Amino acid sequence: MSKTRHMHQRMSQRGITERMVEIVSDFGISQGDKCILDKKNIDALLKKMDRFRKDIVKVRDKGGLIVVEADDVHITAYNVDSYDRRKNSARV
């Protein structure tokens, strides 16, 4: 989104970066023509991010996951390194 000269001046005066504006636009709550990201919403967002990070670390610790899906239906899920067709085909 483009910014007015006024916006650039105020951002510079107030120490507000482009990235901060993007974050508010992405995660703030719209109220009319304003987008607000206050302390309460920031704390809630940080809590969600902490849970998300924890879950991502669990997936990494498993070595990654594969989810098989078709027509918006999850069919199965397994660890990335849990099955090697080449190893199992020698037994048959």
C-alpha cells in the first residue's frame, strides 16, 4: 500500500518502521478506517506464536511429517523417514 508524505514524516518522527506498519496491518483489528494492535492483542499474538513455535519444534524433532490428502480430506500422516519402499521391497 502506498504511503502519503505525511505518513512518511510521522513514521520518521515517531520511530515507526515499515515493518511495524506491516505487522499492524497484518495482525491488527480493523475499526472503521483504523487498524489497531494494542498491548492486549500483542500479548495474545505472542502467546499464539509461542504455541506455534513449540508445535513446529515437535515436528522438527520427529524429522518432519508427511500428510496425504485428496479432495480436501486428510487420509493419513506419517514421519518423513518412517517408511522406505526400497528397504521393504527386498523382503517380498
